[in-house]
Amino acid sequence: MEVYIPSFRYEESDLERGYTVFKIEVLMNGRKHFVEKRYSEFHALHKKLKKCIKTPEIPSKHVRNWVPKVLEQRRQGLETYLQAVILENEELPKLFLDFLNVRHLPSLPKTESYGSFDETESEESSKLSHQPVLLFLRDPYVLPAASDFPNVVIEGVLHGIFYPHLQPR
């Protein structure tokens, strides 16, 4: 999983003072989505995470002036914070995944890169993971014939997998 905070924007509201919204880019399993969070949501996450995992420092809650340079420093600090949580923890807590709107996949490691034999290989191809597409409970070639009629579905699937070049065009 990779996270970045590419941008932020100032949001004005009639009900409360204006506030800054940070746009979080989440890359996971080759897919990208965005989540928008206020600093107060980061701070609430930090307080909860401190109870269950080792957490890095979070940028200061109080900022005296709302000039773009200061907000850019806060953006960088929050991005570093999220990246450090991911790097420093083998398993990511459910509340961290919820914060990033990531589905919970308990068997999924936090990073999908298993390395590569060829260092010149692109980063995308080194992140591929293989998952079973087809599963037989028993070997279909060894199954005893229940009747004299062949199982057309199993025969068709096996023929399509093992002899795709013989498919009609």
C-alpha cells in the first residue's frame, strides 16, 4: 500500500469556521482512490492508534497562520505520518484501513512487492500477485466416472485451459 497527500484546499462553511481538507491518494493492489480528511480527523486517528500500535509524531495541532507555506508543511508532515505508520507496522489496524477507506483483507500483507530477479524490471510488474482463478476439489482427470457420459463442463474448462490454441476462431 502506498499513500500520498498531493494537495489540500480551504473549505468555507456557514456553520463553522473555515478549515483545510487534505486529499489523500491511496494506491493498493494496482488501484487508486482518493479520500479527503480534515486535520481533526488525522488527530483523532492518531489518538486511537497510539493505544494499539507504535505511532510516529504527528504535525502540531495548532497552526498560528493559515498561509500556504505553513499549510504545505502540514501537508508534508501528514503525508510522512501516514507513510511512517505503514512502514513501521507489520499489520495495519482496522481503524487505519477504515480511515483510508480500504477494504479489510486480513490475509493480505501490507505491501505486495515480493522483489524481482531482474532489477531492470518495471515496478508495476514486480507488484503483481497471483491468485487462483479456478479451483477443483479433486483432480478431474483422476475422478472415477459416475456414469458413462463425460462431464461436459469439466472437459470444456480443462480443454480451454490446457489447449487454448485449439479453440475455434
